[in-house]
Amino acid sequence: MLDIVSAENLPKADGIDSLAAVSALKNFVIATNEAQARAGAKRNCVLLYVPAYEFDDGVCGELKRSGGALVFSFADVLRQKGFRRAIVLSKMRLALAQCRRGGCAFAVATLAKSEQEVRNARELVAFAAVLGMNPQEKKIAEGTAEKLVRK
């Protein structure tokens, strides 16, 4: 299994075959607002990360056309506590539902910035289950991440 991380030189956890740093990926886009999300979604084979997990359905359509995927970050959940964690998870579930409706791909990663945020493969699979992915979608998400990181 491949994991995408924000920092370089982090250790690999159990079950993680390789790590890909965001800084080394030319097709990784961080969109902080709606306009950046729409522009980023138009790029070919993009890994789009929207920290707010709030965007319109047009972004999913553009991701589908461009062959890109939306990235769900486990670190976003880890950085929150209490009811804020529940809000982030709820936004992620709504974004996943938008991806399903729009037919765009999605991927799960830690986007860890420190050693404390690194997670193993079982935890990433469990995170995907918490988001509401079925076993088939989990495998597709894993394959999508590996395919787009290699491009």
C-alpha cells in the first residue's frame, strides 16, 4: 500500500510499501477555496486535496473528465478533538457522497506532517470504512492513489 505524506523522511509504518511526499508530486494540488478547487480539478491526472471538504458538484465532474481524484486526509481528523472531529468526518462523508454522484475517483492518505501522524495500512483501511467506503471502493481508492502517484 502507498501513502502520501506532507513531510519528507518520515518512517514507513506496517503495511505501507512506499511513501510519496507531496513536494515530489507534480500532480498534487491543495485547493483552499472553490475557485482553486475548480481550476485544480481541470488538470490532467490530478490529486486534489481540499482541506475544507466543501465544493460544488462541478468539481467532481471536472475530476472525472481529467482522470483525477479527491484526496481524503487522515491527519485532518487527527488534528481535531471533540465535536470538531465529528464535523470534519461529516464533511468528508458528504464529499465522498458527492464523488459517488459525480463519478470521480478518490483516494485515502495520511498527509502526515510529523512522525506522530504516520499511520499503518490497517488504520488507513479503517479510516476508509469510517468514511463509508465499501470493500470494493477501498480497493479502488488504493489503486487510484498508486496509479496517480506514478504519473
